[in-house]
Amino acid sequence: MSQPASPLPDRGPTGRRTAKGSLSSTAAKRVERPAPLRQVVYEALAELIINRTLEPGQHLVEADLAEYLGVSRQPVREALQRLQSEGWVDLRPAQGAFVHLPTDEEADQLLSVRSVLETHSAKLAAGNATPADVGRLRELQEAGLKALADEDTEGLVAANAALHAFITELSGNKVLAELIGLVDRRVRWYYTPIARPRGQDAWHEHEELIQAISAQDTDTAEKIMAKHTERTRQAYHERPEAPRS
């Protein structure tokens, strides 16, 4: 008579958490299937990485991920290959798949590009915003302040992304919006560990920015966004888990 399989470990041989360890602490998220399954699984895994349910450096076991998402291993394997091609996952020979562990140089390059793009976006937004647009910005600001008061990291990251996305929309520049969209997911990834430590200052800077946009003061809006994005970049490098020289 065969013996039942032993439970998969929460940590791998190196001591790092495996996908099993992270996912066992959260409710399973069975994927819905209106889109092609490989795309749905890709999006689900990307989001788990971005919100750090799956942490940088973490071992990704196909069977664990498939069970969590309620799918077979094949779409998981395809999604991991795509995530590897986009730099989210590292595939190591004889070891398997791991969430990419970004270097500070990688983060610095991306956050610097984001600063250039969003600074110009804020300037354009200040020249275009209507009173109704400013009202929407204030609604997004309130959502962020609520998440801050609730100590809701995921809510803070979402509110921050929504506010910045709306400012980009107000810029009226489709090329700029497309370029910002290319870096948006990685900005969320880097922002997650600093969302709460940076929270009070970040949302105060958002308030200053909204005031400048409301006044249609393009130069001030540009300067505030430049300061805001630079402080976010600095905060990432000063986070507790950052490498020390």
C-alpha cells in the first residue's frame, strides 16, 4: 500500500520561503477564465510578485502555484517563462524558478526614468486640469489618507498608483502615458516596501501637488513632482533591508 505524499515544505534547502510558505498564509485565488488561461495565470502571478505575496528571491514551485490558482502546471510553466523574459523571475539550472531579486542599481535606473516622465506629466496636468479633475484628485487623495490611517500597505500602493495614473491622464500626452505605463508595474513593486514608512510625507507632497494643479501653476507642479519622485527614490535606498556599504 503506498504512503501518502508528505506535505511540501514552506522553506527550501537554502532557508528561503517557498511559494508554498507564502501562499499558505493567504486565501487561494482561483483564477477566472474569460481570457486565455495562460494570460490570466501570467497576470495573477505578476500581481503576486508586485504586491510581494511572492517575495524577491523566493523559490517558485510550479505545483504549489498551480494548486493555489486552481489550474494545471502547464499554464504556470508558460507564465513563469514569460515572467522570466520580462525580468520578474530568474530560472536557474537544476534549481528552478525564483522571484527576481532586484539590485539597487536596477531600482535606481527605473525610478530615475520615472522621475523624468512624471515631472513632465505633472507640468502638463497643471495646464489642463478642470475643477472636476481637481475634485477627482482630491477623492484619490482621500482614499490614500484612509489607507494610511488604516495602515493598509496594499491600499496605499493602489491609491498612490491611481493618483499618479490620473495625473498622467490629465497630461493629455498619449506617448508620455504609454512610457509611464511601461514602468508602472515596477514602480509599484519598488514602492510596496516603503509605502507605509514613506506614507505621511508622500501624501503631504501629494496635497501640495494637487494645490499647484488646482491653481494651474505649471512650474510649481513640476518642481513638487520632481521633489516627490526624488524622495521616493531616496526612501527606497534607505529602506531597512537595503544593502549597506
